[in-house]
Amino acid sequence: GLVGGGLVAPVFVGLLLASRGAQANWTFFSIELWQAGLDDFLRPSIYHPLWGQLSLVARGATLPDYPWNAPGILYLGWVPLGLGVLALWRGRSRWHRAAILVLLSAAILALGPTVHWAGQRLYLPVGTAVQARVVALVKGLEHLAPNKLTIPQAFFYASPGKVFVPLPAMLGYLFLPFVDGIRWWLRLSLATTLMIGLLGGAGLALVARQRRHFQRTIVVLLLLALLVEFWPAPLAYGLGYAGDGALEQRLRELPGGTVIEFPLVRSTSGPGMYRQVWHHQPLAGGAVTYYPAGWQAAEPVLAGFPSPESLALLHRWGVRWIVISPALYESGWADTPGDHWTAVQARLAASPALRLVGEVAESPSRLGDRISPQLRERRAPIDPDRVLIFELQPRSN
């Protein structure tokens, strides 16, 4: 207990301080990107090599914007479900009831604050009078909630005479500490998956104990069916690659100094951190869920890079090397809306504090990804680019 408490305490204290400072919470619209839908538990996985493409096409325009929240993450499987039903039908012991309780609790929590189906919020027709009462009730709860969070008006008035279906997570979001900081609600379905596996195993054990002529054949066929249903190869998202490429080698050859990448999405995503394994230079940035208050305050200044204010901030941070991806500025990832590479390039040329020291082609960070290009995304993916490396000159006294 003491060892576990010592390991957890720093994280807990940090989260508590962030929560009090309103740094560790999410809006309802953000949560909807990461909560499960009722059909996600039963819809065949889009990752499967045989029927994954059919499942992908069937989702059509309801595919999520974010590629790592694609249908298939929560798929429970029809074979385990059937075996689990068999186990419950043939046995009603205490552990069966406990498994069902855990399974349902986790599934309800994974659904998040409101019920979804096929990627869309589910509404029930109740009439305008009932709708008005529901709105008044929820607004009253908002007024009482200590978290002082609000539910968007669009949730109430998306369809006249209809109301969304609230779930227990909504009360937790409004009234319980830290719950407003949960983003990946669908991850809570891990317990649902485990319980289905446990019940499915119990059902398979029941089949194996039957003294029938084809008993072994049936067990083997069920095991094969399980393997086929969950066969993951080839990996739908391929493999992450963090090799020692040209960019890593060039940064390693440079004198010591902190590195930052622009647009800022490059400084707040995984590949930039993996790259440090090879070049060993300090980084300004990092891939985290809750950004520190100092970084949040600095983002509007950095968005104007290479403005004098942004360069002064980078000087205070001790930044020396700046990696820039021209292609990302042209594909919608600019830190200032509407900014383009031609404008950034002109500002770079006009800044005497920046000196171009190299131009290299970076290696791909993912190999064999066959799913992401097919998903509907708001912006282009962060693909490898031919990047520029600038040196931030020391300030003259």
C-alpha cells in the first residue's frame, strides 16, 4: 500500500492542482469524440482482414473524424457473446452475477454522458412540452453543480420536440471531482471486454465437459472461430517507426541546444518525442493530455512565429534549433487560422534572428497503415515532409 501510494501520489497531486486550475477538464463536444456508441460493441471490427473493409463502408459518413477512434475498438465478438450467454443460461452462481454487474457498469460508463448510435447522438421524440421540462431540469442541475460546467445548447435544441438520452456519466461530469477530466470514456469498456472473455471461457468449458461423440471437434471449431473472428493480421494501422533517419542524424550532429518544431502540432505529438531517442537534444513541447498552464499561455504567442514576441519567448526557453514543416502549413495545420507557408516563408526571410542550417527529408513514422487514409478527417494527416532546420541566433546585448 505504501509503495503504491508513493507511486500514485505525485500524479494525484498534479491532477488535483490542474483540476482546481481548470486545466484538467473537457467540454461536452470533446468528450463526444471519445465515447462509445451502442452499436460499437456489436459492429464487426473495421480492422479485420476479411470483413473489415465491408464494415468500414457500412459506416459511411458516420465514421469519426479522429482516426484512432475508429469502429472496431470495442467489438466484443459474436462467438464470445454466444458462449457467454450459454454460461449464464447453464449457471447462476455468485461470480456470474458479479461478472454481469461489472460488464454492464463498464459498458454504461463507456457510453459516456449521452447515448450514441452509429456515431450520432440519439434523440427520443417526446414533444415540445416535455423537451422544455428536460431542459429546465438539466439547467437546474448545472446551477447546482460544483464544477460550474455547462452542457451546450445544441444538445437540447438539435431537433424540436426531441431530447437526448442522458447517462450516469453526465451526473458525474457535473458533480464529481476529476470526472470532467475523463476524455477516453470508451476505454472504460476494458472491463466489459474482460468479463465477456471470462464468461465466454466459462461457456467454452461447459462445451468441453460434454460427453458427446463430436465434443472435441466442436471445441476445436469454436477455438478456430474465435481466432478467425479476432485475427488482427496484417495490422490495420501498421507499425510505428522511430528509426534513426536523416532528420535525427542531422539534429544529433548539431551543437547542443533545445529543439522546437513548427507548426506546434509537431511539438505536441508522439514522433517528435520518439525522435529524441536518437538525437538526444532537449525538447520544448511534449505529447500530453493536459498541457501545463505555462504552455497554454505561450501558445498564442508561439502561433505568431516567427514574430519578435515568439522569438523572444523561445530565447527565454533556451531554444536554439527550430524544425519547420512547410507541407503542414499548406494542409491546414497552421497555428494561426488562414496562415500559409508562403506567408511564413516571407516572415522567416525577414527575420535576422534565424539562420537556415539544413534541409532534410524525414522518415515515415508509420509503416503499412491501411486504415487512416480511408477515414473522414477534418485535416490532412501529418505525413513525413522535407523539413527545414533553423538556428535561433543569440540575442545581442
